[in-house]
Amino acid sequence: MRTHLREILIFYNAESQRDRQTVLHAKSLVNHVKSFTYNNGLKTRRSWQEIIMALEIHPKELLNKAHPFYQEHIRGREFGLSKWLKVIAHNPDIIKAPIAIRGKRAILCITPTDIYQLTDQSIST
């Protein structure tokens, strides 16, 4: 997944104050921010696969391990990539932090100010 360098694409949990703050920080960084809630933005496993590849992390690293769904259905289990993509696509509310994309770069914003990692100096074209 790729965006224009003048734009930030951000996926977040609208119910989380911290996630909404991340969106506000993104809007202070660039004029063009497209924000989508997890439930409305990413529907396909293919989209999630592209994001995970851009983040360069294991899919399990996206998940909130304290979430009840994680505790009941995932804790202590390992899956192949296809199964992880299915879990994430069908349960996006277990993602622990917003995901921001600018250019070719994607980051998991654990804190709202992590969005500043996407400044012009750190973006690859």
C-alpha cells in the first residue's frame, strides 16, 4: 500500500482517545489526511497483507494482547499468514494502535506523537 508523499493515510479505532489524538497530530503534519476507522477502511485480507508487509512486522505484533477476544481465541496459538490475515480482517478492533502510511512507509503509532516519524526527512520516495 502506498500513498502520495503529501498525504497520510491512517487507520484507527474511533472509540480510542489516543487514536483520535494520533489523527489530529497527522492533520498538523500534512494538509491531506485520509482517516478511516478499522471497521470501515480495510475489508480484505489483501489490504491487511499489504499493510503488514509495509510495517515489516509479524501480524501478531499488531494485536492488543489484553483484548478479551485475544485472550479467549488467540493467546498461546500460532497461525500461518493466511489465518492471521483472516483474524485481523474479521476482528480489527483488536489492533493495538493506529496505522499510518505516507509514501512507501507505514508505522504503528503506539503513541500519538509516533506519527512524526513520517516527516519529510524520514520518507522514502
